[in-house]
Amino acid sequence: MRKSLVATATALSMAAAGLVATGVVIARPATAAIDDVPADCFVAAAAYRSDGQALSYRYSAKKPSTQAISGDKLGWVPTGLVTFLESGDDNGYRNRSLVTHPTNGYIYAVDRVVERVDGGWKATKHTVTRVKAGFGGTRLLTMAYPYLYRVAGTSLYRYKLSFSNGVPTLSAPLQLSSSGWDVVNTLAYERTAGVGSAAVDTLIGATSTGHLKEWRINYATPAKITGKSLRASGWGSFTSVNTGFCNSHPNGRALLGITADGRASVHFDANRTDGVGTDIKGGSLGSLGWTAKSYNH
């Protein structure tokens, strides 16, 4: 996996283990559908409240929860967000993200450090650096490092992320597709297979027509995108769909879908790489009040 400069699984394991302060746990009665999601599955989504306060939504050990950390406030709500570095230990962690501004057309780097302070967790560093213009109209961001994928209007674009004296920079955009992406509601990085020019990025997302789809982008011919529908209905209302992991099911994945009106759904895919969606199980968690804007990985 190349989603971040540091192994994503490490960061997710930290969160699942409780490195991030415990938030508000929302109890929900178990259903037969939810019982199909193993208890060892963890999946999370980043979010921002209308006042610019960062949140995290999580599903772990069969319970949904939400959390806001003191000092972790941007002041505005990004149109797109993707994390490109996350690392830490029992006493704190560092998170670096790219976010797009809702009005001025710029993409920014957000660098935050969260540490234990007086028995609780607090953002002790929160800096925002302007990176590049030309990002007006951004709806979706995801990253398969070193590539950043962006959806705006009907198009899908790709940028290459690099660093100059530790500061992130982005290449000029490469338009991979000019049509059809206006119906894509969510987009998240899933995996990369192969190396060099033979590498292939797989992205996953939901469309307004109800599909849960995977798209494969070959490094040698990136404009020749192949798509496959995993599910043909039932996914059209989600504004974010994130993938997670299941400790005792290393070949599987958890899927957390969130709607704009605060409903959530959790699912389990026993084989994340088979390109088949008929084995995806799970169901609705009901209304959780998760109405802050949520983002994909």
C-alpha cells in the first residue's frame, strides 16, 4: 500500500488501539446484517464541522464513535481532503493532509501534531501552508502516493506529489478523463499492484446511480481507465465511503458509508482484491447524527 509516506496500517492500528482520545460512542442495537461485520474490523472517516473543527468518525469493535480534538480547527470546511503522512506512538501522532479551499481555488497543506497534555489529547501544532492554485471546483481527492487524484466537474485529474525542503509541491495536472466523473460521489484509494510502469492503482467509490465501483489506472497508460461495478444499487446516497481493515481477516476490508443527513452503513468484504461484490455483507447503522462533511481516504 502506498497511500501515505508512512505505512497506513500503522496509523490505523494506532487509532483502533485507542491512541486517539476516545470520543462519543454511539450505542446501536445489533442487527443480523451488522453481525456479518467481524468485531476485529476498524474503519474511519475524517470530517469537518461547519465551524472548521476537525472530527473523526469511526467504527470499531462493532461500535460507531465520533471525536473532536482541542486545537484541531481549520476555520473553514474543505471541499476535498486527503492525508499523505501519518505516524506516531503511544504519546502522540503527526498527521499531514492536503485540503482544498471552498472559494479561493487553492490547495493547502495542513500539518498537525497531537500529544498527551494533562491526561488528555490536544493539537499542539496546527499549521496551514498554501501549495498550489487551480483547485477551484474540487469535489473529491484521494492519493496513491506519489499520485494525487482529483475530481472536478466531469473530469478526473492526476498530480504528482513531491517535496522541496520538506514542503509538499504538486506537478501540473494530467487530465485522465473528461467525462462521466460528475456522477461519482465518493472516491478512495484501495491498493496498488505491480511496480514501475506496470503498476496499477485501484480506486473505489460510489456513484449517484447507486453503484459501488472500482477503477483501475495503469501507470503506463493512465488515460485508459477500466471500471468494474461491485454492486449495482444501494450506494447512491453516500457522500463518503471509506475502507478499513480487519485484524483477523487480512484479506478482507471494512467499508463505512456516510450520508449527508447523518446516516451510516458498515459492510465487510471478505476478499478485497477479487473484484467481486456479491460477497459484501453488512447494513445500516441508522441515523447517527454524523452531519459534518466527511471525506474519503
